[in-house]
Amino acid sequence: MMTLLIVAAAVAWLMWPTAKTPSQPALPAPSDLFRVPPAQPASPAKPAPDARAAIDSLLEVRDRLAASGPLDE
């Protein structure tokens, strides 16, 4: 029980606010409350990947495997 009290006191001492840390954060200036951020330039459009070529490649692999016969002989 005494150990628990010592640990609690040490934690409270470490967490106690000091004079250099304000208890409340500073409020923003009224002019900053409704400030609009600058517009970001549009990102360049990237070409879409060729999905049909990927599908055709997978179909070719499937056909080659089917033509080679069973694998567990």
C-alpha cells in the first residue's frame, strides 16, 4: 500500500503543470478564424493502367499451363 502511494505521488509530481506550460492554449486571432487556405494546384493526371493487357497476360499464362498438362505426374 505504501508503494502505491509513493508511485502515485511520483506520477502526480511528474504530471504537475509548471509555470512555463500554460493551462489553456492561446486562442487564435479573430482574423484567423475564417481565413481561407491558399488554393492547391491540381495534380497532373496519370494515365490509367492498361487493365486489358494485364488480363490478356494472365489468360496467356493460364493457356500455357493448361497446354503443358498436369503438373503432378
